[in-house]
Amino acid sequence: MARRAAGLTVRRVESETRAGMFADGHGLYLHVSALGAKSWVFRYTFRGKRHDLGLGSVSLFSLAEARDRAFTARRLIAEGRDPIEERQAARIGKAVELARGMTFDACAWAYIEAHKAGWRGAKHRRQWETSLSSYVLPRLGNLPVGEIDVGLVMRVIEPIWSVKPETASRVRGRIESILDWARTRGYRQGENPARWRGHLENLLPKKTKVRAVAHHAALSHKEIASFMASLGEQEGVASRALEFSILTAARSGEALGALWEEIDAAQRLWTIPAARMKAGREHRVPLSAKAMKIVEQMAAIRASKFVFPGTREGRPPSKTAFFEVLQKMKRRELTAHGFRSTFRDWVAEQTSFPAEVAEMALAHLVGDEVERAYRRTDLFEKRRSLAEAWASHCEGAPPGAQIVPLPLRRDA
């Protein structure tokens, strides 16, 4: 072997403290930064341009190892290959290999983690986790996300499309979202095999054609007075909460989770914050005289931050509380949510209140986005009159009976 030209020594490398580039020979340099950090640099010319290739820190590679790495780079140049381009190609190859190893399961949980802050709450996350764990991950979880194709998506969707079309539709949408996320992150390429429009719609019937949607069982508005009389005879916090829910046309979770801080007794007003609303918007609920009596009953035994305290300290009643009340009343054919339909049917068939007043009472979004942006009122006073009329009907007042709202209390 030809004798090497004088260059750096191990001692020199260790002792050098001046900032600058110190040549070892054959393009290898010791680089000392202004802060004293030391690293190896291979300087070369390729296609008429000078390049600097970093070979690593002195703390990681010895002088001998740096010379070996510089020798390898010179071999590539002699073969007409640029060492920097070769390094970039190697990194891309590793990224592709990593993508091939990224499973659908890993992408699914990463997607949930990335989006959970923008969801309405923990319930939305649980719905995602439950549907994926039940229907998707057992079939797709361990597969590389880049290999998910139409056939695999159909293996998940097709078995439940005919028996649970609504669930299957949600599952398909969640698969599509995860695969879109994976594509954006570089873990897969090509079209999304879970896309509906112009794709899976060619393989599956519309969910509305599979079978009629099963609505929540609802009581006829003609029977509500009799039902409310029976409900009034039932003891317990859950029974009072169900009465309150029916009188306010509120969803079960909204009523069961009602907080004292949301109640303004003086104004006979219940303000549900956006975080507890399905639509993610604050909802003001006028309280009828009958609803206020229930609030006052609960205030007499106030022992929690919740208007309707559960059996566990500091918690509201369980989600099954209304179901259990209906079971006890031997009204298994009914659902708590169905009473919202009872209210809506009564407004349409027995009153002259505009449809939008009823829809706002139900906390439904009325009109398109532009129309909602220009609306400056939630028709609260009209909804207060509607609430009194509904409460009167629930107590058995004849159709068309005059409703005289009680004056707001000022002494509460």
C-alpha cells in the first residue's frame, strides 16, 4: 500500500480547538464549529460542482472510520455516482420500507390521536374505537396499510351492509378517513379503496334501499297526558329526570347531565353549553311552570352539582336510567328519545307554531349555513310560549286551550 500523505493524527483530532476545516487528505476534513463541535466532512467535485458530504460526528466515528467512509465515497465517484444522491436514494428506500411495514392498526390509532382534540368529546372517540375494534381491526388491523385494496374493504363492509346499513356506512367512512390520512403521511399511494362516490356505490346498494330506517319508538301525542300521569306516580330521581326531559324536549344525555350552574331559576331558563350539545352549539331552553316545579323538587334535596344526582357520588344517573324507568312502567316498546318525536308530531298536528320554532326547541339546525349566519335570534320567546303549551298538553288540557305564561319570578 502506498504511504499515506501526512494528515491528521488521533491526538490532533482530540486536541484541536480552533474553529475551521482541517485537512486529512484525499478530501477528508475535520470540521470544528465556532461552538467547538467536531465532525467529519468529505469535500469533492462532481459534474463540475463542489459538494460537502457530512460523514458524522467525531464522537461517533474515529479517524480511521472517517477515512474508510471517505474511501467508500471516492469509490462511488469513480463509478460515476454522486455520494449525496446515493445517500438520499437510500433514505427514500428506507422510508418506503417503513411505509410497507406500517399497519392499518397503527394508522387507525394515530388518526384518532391526531383528530380527537377536534371532536365533540370522549363519546365521539369511543364510537370510533368501538366500531373499528368490532368490525375493522380484526380483518385489517395487522395488514400493511399500503396493501389495503377494494377486496379487503369489501370483506369488512359487505357482511354488515345488509343487516346494519347505518353502522356499515359509518365504518366505511372511517376506513376512508384513515386511508386518506395514511396517503397524506406517505404510507400508501393511489386511489382510496373505501371511497363511496363513483367507487363503492357501484358495488353496494344505497343504505336507504337496504331496508327502512328503524326510528325510535314514539308515543302518540294523544296518549302523552295519560303517560305523564303514570310517570308522575313513579318515585325516584330518574323518573323526575324523564319528566323534565319530556317537558323540555331535551335529549336524554342533556337532561341526565343537567348541572345546577346551567339553571337560572329567576329567568326560568336552562342554558346547555355547546360542549354538551350534539350540534356543538349552546342551547337555551325555556322552562315551563311544570318543568320549574321539578327543578324546585330537586333543589329541595340538592346534594350534587347535578340537578338529577345519580347513585354514585358526584355522578349523574346512568345512561340506562330512562330505560329502567320505562321497564318498570311496563312500557318496553317506548324509548326516551321517541318522546321528542311525540313533541314534534303534536306541534305539527295540534298547534299553529311555525315548524322552525319546533325545530329550534329540539335543538335542530334550521336552514343552511348561510341562513344560520344571518339569523340573529333563536326565537326564544316563541319557544317559551310553546313550552307552556306543551306542558299544558302533557297535563291533559284540551286542544286549543288558552295558555297564559306565568310571569317570570324575581324572588328566586
